[in-house]
Amino acid sequence: MPSEVYVDGQFVPELTQEQMDANANVEAHRLASERAARREAFNNEIVDCIRCSDEIRRGSAYCGDWDAELYCESCYYEVADEIEAEQEEERCRDMGEHIRYYSYRPNSIFRDVDWGVEPNAVPTTSRTAQQGRLYMGFELEVECEHSRGSIADSLYEKANGWGARDARYGELVYLKEDGSLSNGFEIVTHPCSLDFYQEFFPWAAIEALREQDVTAWNSRSCGLHVHMSRDSFVDERHLWKFIVFVYKNPTEMIKFAGRNSSYARFERGNLLNFYDYDQNRFSSATYMSHAKGKTRNDDRYTAVNLQPVHTIELRFFRPSLRTKTVRAALEFCAAVHEYTNSVSTKEVLGGALKWPRFRAWVAGQAKYKVLDERIAERFDESDDY
């Protein structure tokens, strides 16, 4: 005989677990059926398209992300296309004619100086001497208070007007978006020799930005990166000495560059892939293995980024619209390139890759005058950028 329980003043048979489970299933089915019926009734409700007023089932209507209103299929896509066109038009007004998408990668035009042409040296796009010649391109990030499109268009025209007399010279500078910037753009140069930067580059076009509510030095989102042609290094030992020089003198690098940034770390482990996740062990990579191309840094936010195939990138410079600062960075790259090629292994063991030795060498090189003056400024505790 089943047990009983006292409920509401009377004894009733106590339900078994199977009976309770069965009752729960019935109740769940009932609730699900009610929800399905309500959902079907809701979806079958007739509503008007907010745009054309045609009657449509609510379940067949399209809800606009832009206003949460209901549309028929045709009107939804028409409005979506109109809004996209308006947004693109606004984006074009904001970016101007010459700010490209970040993915933009034009074919490089190499610039050098032919000193044999009289009466004046002229820029040339000749590729005959590219192999083994040091070419550099820089990326200078800037922020604009407003009207970045018009500022960029003006800069582009001025910077690329240098070769207007001869169409062969083509584009020298192009401009791109950058996700790290809030309302700015990135100024990117085609590869140039140091001679070209010193003699022909239109620095006045960039200097003019200082009068147009544009900032660089005082914007934490901005940086200055220099790419150097990888095949300009004589051999792997040359590249090894270059890398070692930068990483063995972090204090001086930071002081000269004007910043210590998480986007350009000097920690040795970041360059050498401190932990090898593929092998699940600590990495055994060395500066030489990187110089030989056997390994490359996984993290591009290193002082020297070796990820690019055709260049190496120095990322640690603080940007400036004072173009002497940018020129000093370019001369620094060229000077370290030349100096590390000139010192022997014996001299390296004797301390040749320490900053004081390099500093003394630069002072004796007339072609690095801007660099020499910049080092004096920075290491005399000057706050002038």
C-alpha cells in the first residue's frame, strides 16, 4: 500500500519518483507548447515596413541595426546600402584623397643620388646599385586635432612635388591609416639612400605640419620607425654586430631616441623568443641565429624587429615634426650600419660595441653632422625635441 502525506487537511497518496518525473515532463511540455504558440502568434503578427508601409509578417521582417525599426527585405538592403555609402563618403571626407588603408603596399621606388651628373647632382630611380647599398624608409606617425584629410592632402602634394619637373621620379611619400592612432595618419617614405635624404628630401613639407595643429613628439600613440635594407649588411657577422650594439647599449638608445616604449622593447627575451611555445621549452635562440635568419622574433614590438623579409626595422625612436630629429634618426641608423661593419671581431672583444667608442667615432665623421649635434643635445640633458 502506498504511503500517504497530509495535504490541505486530508491524507493523499504520496507520489513516487517516477510519477513526479512524469508530472514534471508534462508541465515542461505544456510550458514549451505555450511558448511556441506565443512565438508563432508573435511572428505571424502583421506589421508595416517603416519605409514603404507594405504589410509583412513580423517574423519575416528585418530589424535595422541603425534604428531598431522593422523593414521588408527590399527596403532593408536599400537603406543598408545608403548608410554604407554615406559612411564611406564621410570617411573619404575625413581621410581626404591621399590617406590609404593600412594594408596599402605600393611597389617600392628606390631613390639615390647620381653624383656624376653635372652641373648638379640629381635624384635617380635607378635600381642598378640596389644590391649591397643601404636604403632606408621611415614611418612617422602623427595625430591631428581636426581635418586630418585636408592636412594629409596638403602634405602629400608638397612632399611629392619635389620631382614635378620629371615624372620619372614619381611618388616619394605616401600616407596610411594606423589603428594605434585616434585621428592621425602615418607618413611613409619609399626607400632612399642617406645621400638622398640629406640632399633632396623635401623636409619642409613635414616641418610645415608644426603650424597645423599636428602633434607627434607629445602624442603617446605615435612612433617613428626606420626600415633598413637587409641585403645592405655585408654578411651575418655584420648584422650580428649591429643587433648586439643596439641591445648592449639600451640606456643610451633610450636616451638618444627620447622614449622607452612597450611598442619597442629592449628586453633581450622579447627579441630572442624567450619561450618557444612550439617546442614547449625555453628558447635557445641567440643574436647570431637571428642574424643568420634561422630564427625571427615572434613579437614585432621589439627595439629591432627582424620579422620583415627584406628589411630590419628599428622601432624605438620618438617621433617629431622637428625634422632635424628625424634626420638624426636616419643618420644614426646609417652610422651604426657603417660602424659595425668597420670594427673587427678583435675590436668587438675589446669593447668596440660600447657606446663611448661609437660616440667618439661619430664625432670624427663629417657626413654625420646632424647626428653628432643631436647626440650632444640629448646627452647634455637638453629637453628640446
